[in-house]
Amino acid sequence: MNANVGMQHPVFAAISAYTPGTAPTYSTGKVIAEAVSASLNWDRADGEFYGDDALLDTDNGILGYTIEFEPSGLTDEARQAMLGETVSSAEYTVTNTPSPDGGFGYVRVMRATGTGGVANSYEGWWFYKVKFGVTSEETRTKERNVEWRTPTLTGRGAGVRLAAGDTLSYACHKTFDTLAAAVAYVNGKAGIST
């Protein structure tokens, strides 16, 4: 068994330059907040090719993806970086300008059981190009039982061409034995110095 048991260290870095055939260049990234959850849905082609009354081939290539990401909250600086809010004299303004494209990453905590017992491993994930938005936020009065409300960001991801050719890359990931190594990997992708 190798099951996901946790999520940590979500980071975001805006794309400052991108030319197809080379990796995107990112501005200095930032840790967003504590991670609560992320739900990733791959959008795949569903093409079928028939001949002689039989299915000959299928196409299930990735077309894009959607991430529903819930942080523990968003600071003004995180909202500006991820959602493109403008700032002047410490006042943040929500405008009709689209959110910036950026790289997004986090660490997945995995638990494996085997003959040697239980051990954790840590997957560093990096998504090359995603655009986040907040479509709804709820604010309510405090009642007897506190209900914790955090924003959910919806990200729509696209592929990038890292080298010449037709291949689009959407994400990369690497597994580590320690959390510190996985965090360093994600920080490196986002240009965050430790």
C-alpha cells in the first residue's frame, strides 16, 4: 500500500517569461499558507477510432487539468500574487484583470506498509502553468460552534513545451525519503531560497 496521508508546503510563483521550447521563467515564489486540501482532475481526450466495425485505437492524452486548492487562508500578499489584485498605499483592489499564470507546487505525504513496517515518503509536485481564481467566498457571524471557513481557489492548468517538438508537459514530481528534501525540491522549482 502507498496511500496519501497528508499535504504540506503549497507554493506559487508567477511566470515572468515563457517561450515555447524552453522552460518557463518564474518570479520569486512564496509559500501560500498551510495546506488544507487539493483535488486534481486531469482533462483527457476521449477520441475513438473505428474500422471494420471494431475499435482500432483510442486517444486519452491530457488536454489540461483543474485543481481545487484550499489553503488555511490567504494573506493580502498571497492574493496579490495568485489572483492579480493590485496594491497602492497598502490597499488591495480586485479588478477585471485576469489572474497571472504561474507555477504551483506542494508536498504529498505518502505512507507505505510492507514487511519492514510503516514508513512515510514525500512527493514534491510542481505544475508548470496554472491560473487561479476564487469564484465564491462566504463570511458569517461567529456562533456557538465555530465553523472554520477558508477560501477555495480553482486553478485551470495548461501545458508548456519544455523542448522542441509536439510534447506538452503539465507537471512533474519526485519522491523523497524526507520532508526537508521534498520541501527543498518544491522551493527550488518556485525560486524560493531557504
